[in-house]
Amino acid sequence: TAESLLAEALPTLAEDFRAWLTSTGKSASVVKSYPRAIERFVGFVQTRGIAEGAQELGPLAEAYLVAVREGTYEAPASDATLGRTALNTLARYLDDRS
């Protein structure tokens, strides 16, 4: 499942995700912007999520988006919307891998 793959995938997640986006024919702007959002999400998870024992993508993604909206985690304001779309696409990618 997406959740069980998250912890093992973190080190190369953005790079692998970028390759998957390219292979599925996504636009150049998506291939560029989504992995950047995921890199910021991975940074969040590494400092706050997995360290606190959470390993499910859904709750971690929601915690990240809340932190971005509230300004408690440094990321572009656009991650509140772009990040949600990128994270939903990431979930599909992880499901495809399982």
C-alpha cells in the first residue's frame, strides 16, 4: 500500500516520482513543480512526521498542508493548493508501485 511504501521510499521519493510523471506523459510544468512540492513534503516528514511515529501518507500530507497554511513550516504559500494536488498524485504513484 501507499502507506507501507512511504518510509522506505523517502530517500529517493522525489526523483522516482519525477521519473514516473515523465513516463506517464505529464506536462513539463507538472514534472518540474510536483517533485519540488514532494521534496518539501519529504523534508517535513523527515523532521516531524516519521520521527513522531506517523507513517501513513494521508495524515502526514494533511499535517504538512496545515503547517504550510498556518505558516508553521517554511514552504511557498502555493503548496497549500499545489501541494495537495502533488500529494494526491504521489498517492497514485505509490499505489502503482505496490
